Amino acid sequence: MAFTNLMEKMVDVRLEEFYKHNDFCTCSNCREDVKCVALNQLPPKYVSTRKGELFSKVEQSMDRQNVTDIDFALHNAINFVSKRPRHEERE
């Protein structure tokens, strides 16, 4: 198993919830930008084994502070990207 950043997976889950309940651009560029901005505000949580991944997921899912921190970072990231959207522009 390669290194996995569990924070990235948790951000993905919470981001889906944000998109279900709010009206933001969901194009791939804006989604990636929101995710990058949010992840840069959060500490990484790396694991290298499947056992470590399972243990960390259980531990972190029970930690309300993690969810609050992720939600706060996503809220800030969505506000930031909404003011500077790239949408589906080509690079």
C-alpha cells in the first residue's frame, strides 16, 4: 500500500455534503481548486498500511473537531474559489 493522506479522503466526503446542500460551481477545476485550498489549511494525516488506515478512519470519524476543522477550511476555500473561479478554462 502506498502512502495515503486520510485528510484528503475526509475532505472529499465533506465536500460532497457541501455540494448537496449549497449552490456552488461543481466543474472539475473549481472542485479541484476548493479541495486544494482546503487541504492547504489542514494538517495531513498519512498512513502506510491498511490497518493504520482503518484505525485512523475510526478514530477521526469520532473526533468532532476534525469535522469542524474540515468544514471551516471548506467554507473558506469555497468563498475563495467563488471569488476567483477558473471553471473549465483550458490551460
